[in-house]
Amino acid sequence: MKASDVRAKTLDELSTELEGLKKEQFNLRFQKATGQLENTGRVRQVRRDIARIQTIMREKRVAASA
């Protein structure tokens, strides 16, 4: 996921995307604990996508209040 793609979305869309990524992160952690995780790189990718979305959401909120 690129930052430019995230910036094009509204806050509601970002919230929905963030919720989905957090669910995926939980499932990946569960798979890792049970030894069923095949794509270990996905954990890092999801974590970074979550951080990227949270950062851009915060930027949008600050810009809206200013």
C-alpha cells in the first residue's frame, strides 16, 4: 500500500481499512503461534500499513482542525 493511495481515501474509508488490517494482524499472530504461518513477511507489511494509515489519519484530523 502506497502513501499516495492512502491519502486519496476519506477518514471513514481509512477507519474501515484500519479495522481490516488489525483483524488480519491478529490472524497472522495466531497463525504464528500455532506454527501455521507461511508468509512471515506479511506480518511486517501489515504492521507498517497500520502505522501508515494511523499517521495519515492523524495528519488529516490536524489539518481539519487547523
